Amino acid sequence: MNAREILLPLSGFVTATVLLSSLSSFMMFIPYFSSRMNVSPDTIIYLGTLFYFAGMPFGKILGRFFKFHKNTVFSTFGIILLISFTLFLMPFIGSLVLLIFFRFLQGMATILNDIFSISYSYIFDERSRVLANTISISGVPSGVALGSSLSFLANMNILIVYFFLGTISLLISIPFIYLLHTNRTSLYPLKIDRSGTTLKNPITWIMGFMWMSIAGFNLVLASIIPAYLSIYDPMEIGIAMTIFGVWGAITTIFGGLIAYFLYGGKLRHKSLFIVTIIGYTLSIPGFILFAFSPRGDILYLSMFLIMMEGFVIAIIFTLPRLLYKEGYVAKGTWEFSLIGSTGHIIAPLVLLPLAFIFGYGFAISLIIIFPVYGIITSFYLLKYIKKHGK
């Protein structure tokens, strides 16, 4: 790997961290928005969360319409510029309609996952692609940690927090866009996408639901945690969200490193699925603990275990080139990611009302279904890859 191939994933990590920080920074200022708009905190939480996650699949649709995989540099800069603009204006919003519109636009930041996956398929060889995706995508959970910890460091001063995030998001876009542009050609090119769709391919739906297990029904916890723990000390909430974000970033990186080093031996593709099975399995007791409204160290342990699912994140976006025929890799990535991202809408739409009616413990317990699905799917995908001689 040359210097630019090292710096590109690192720059992608910083970009994702800053842009995804809006997920948790918003939750830290619910009282501010509630008071400013004279709207109940529950309404702010529900609508702000729902429209944020709705923006995620919309970003995929927008990306497909504008063919982001063919206009990566221009499209990425446009998304970053738009989100930066909304961050600057967040402290001055006095309308609920404008707030949820801005949240919708901020949710489009997860389009970076697809940009990383598709671009890195052109730039890195099979083994290095795991590591590159790992580094950049770990910025997603890291953003959760940045949003909550920055709020505390700024003494809950909303002007400082959002002015800082807006400014930094613009500054970090410069090196990332430059590196993405200079690495656009590669020794590992993909064929141009053929006409048609991969939606008739069962793999697209299997991968879509696998991504939904993380993107919808795990990431939504970042919005549930503050409300779920509202009776707790604010410091406990902050620590729980910081563990969620920081440890999620660490496990994303650690899972990719394990796969990277195992890949160099005889295991090859098996290494990817060993990592996913470990991550999903360890997360199950975390969800069980969290469903019982734990306090103190048990609460932190539950967050620690739940975010072992971070092992899976980069692996999911490393798999497309092994699962799709040449000519369909980029299209398949967009389409399974779109399916999975609908979980961003489904999860808060389903889980938050259930939490309000039956209690958060009941809603959390339902999420256990998804890591179980991920374990079963991992065995199937490994068998599928072997069958097709990859």
C-alpha cells in the first residue's frame, strides 16, 4: 500500500466521524429544542429520530439516481457541503418542520458507507480492502461518541458544538475528496455496471437484511438510549453513549484487523465469517442485559457486549465483490444497502412506539432476533461463496 492508500481510509474515518456525530449531538440537546419550539421532548425525539433515519435510505436512492459510483468525487463533496450547512444552522432552528427536514438531510451521511465500499473495490486488493473498509466505516460509531462527548466538553453549549462540527466537516472534506480523486484509477478495476438490477438476486435481500441488523436495529439504540435511561443520572447516559460509540469504533477496527491477518493464511474467505459470527454471538447477552434496565457497571457491560456487533460492519461492505458477478458489484452494493437502510425507518417507527407502550425492555428484547439471523446468514454466505468458486 502506498502513502495515499493509507491516508485515504484514515481520511474517510475522520469524515464519517464528524458527519455522523449529528446522530448523538442532537439527542444531547433535546431539552434545548423542546423549549425553543414549545414541543414535548417525546415528540422531538420521535420525529427527529424517524426523519434522521428516513434520510439514510433516501441517500441511497439519491445516489442511485445521480450514479454516485460514477461521479464519486463531485457527489461526495455535494453531500458533505449540504450536511455542513444544516449543522451550522441547528442552534437557530425555531420550527419543528425545519428541524425534521434538517434531520432528514443529516441522515444522508451514511451514504459514505457505500462510497467507501464501491470506491475501495476499485482501489485495494481483496485482502487490503477489508482493512481499508474497516478503518473508514469505523467512523460511523465513532461519530456517536464524538457527538455526545463533545457536548459535555463544550459544557452543553449548543453554539460551540454545532459551529465546531459544521466547520470541521467542511475542512476535512478537502483531503478526503482529494485522496478519493487521486485514487480513482487502480490495478483492480471493476467492469462497468450492466443494465438491469440485482433485486431479483436473493443475495441482495439476504445482504440487505444483514445490513438492516446493524444499520436499523442496532444503530437506532443511539437514539433510544437517552430516552430509555432518562431516569438515570445524565453522566450515566453520557458514559453509556460514549461506550456505544467509542467501543463500536474499536470493535469495527478490531474485527477488520482480525479478518485481515487471518485472511493471509489458509482461511481466506472463512476469516470474514469467523469475525461476523463472533460479533453477532457476543452481542446477544448484551441485548439481554440491556433489556432489564441495568445500572452502573452492568449497564456499561451491556453496551460493551452489544457493540461487539461492530465486528460485522466493515465485513458486510467487503463482501460484495465476492458475492456478485463482475459488472454488478457496485449496483448490488447500492441495492442491498438501500434495503438494509430501510431499517433506519422501520426500527424507530416500530421500536419507539412499542417502547412507549410496553416499555423499553420489551422493545430491546425484540432486537435479539437480528444477531441470530446474522449468525445463520454467515454460514449460508460462506457456503454460497465456496459453491461459486470465489
